[in-house]
Amino acid sequence: MNSVILSLGVLVGLCLCARAQAAPQCYSTGETREKIVTDGLTEPFRAMQKAAARTQAEALAAKLCLGDDDFVYEISLLRRDGKLIRAFVNAKSGQIIDAKSEKKRGD
């Protein structure tokens, strides 16, 4: 019985560790400024402008994250119909990787 509980605990721990590794690491404003200089990244304002123009939405915020060994800006945008969009921009090249519409509650 104890070995079953121990095995289950190890299995849950492994699952939690795998999830933690899959989650991107995001940086504070100060850390972002430092990364822009040290790693030659695109300015977030430019990335926000590009994403806003591409999605025809208003850029609200951007945060720099490291996921899959690449720096990416995660940009929140608001469309005129009230839907939120998340755009992902490669922070080195400035190219838009993906843009996803968030579902409204009740949709």
C-alpha cells in the first residue's frame, strides 16, 4: 500500500515538473530592457505596432518570454468588437508567429 502511494506521488511530481518546464519564462520590464540590449532584440513597441496593424486591433500590453529557446513577445490586443487577441512575435526578427482570438465567456 505504501509503495503504491509513493509511486503515485512520484508520478504526480514528474507530471508537475514536466508542466513547469513546458511553461515559458517571462521577464519583468527591467529584465526585458536588459535582454533587448544584450541579445539584440526588437523593441516591444515596434512589435506591438506590427501586431496591431496585422490584426486590426489596439495593442494593450506586451511581455517578453523565453519559450523553446527563442525570445517571443506575447502581445495582448483588443478588437473593436471587444474580443481579446494574443499575438506572438519573434523578439529577434520581429516576425509575427501566431495570433489567437480569446473566447468570450458564454461563447
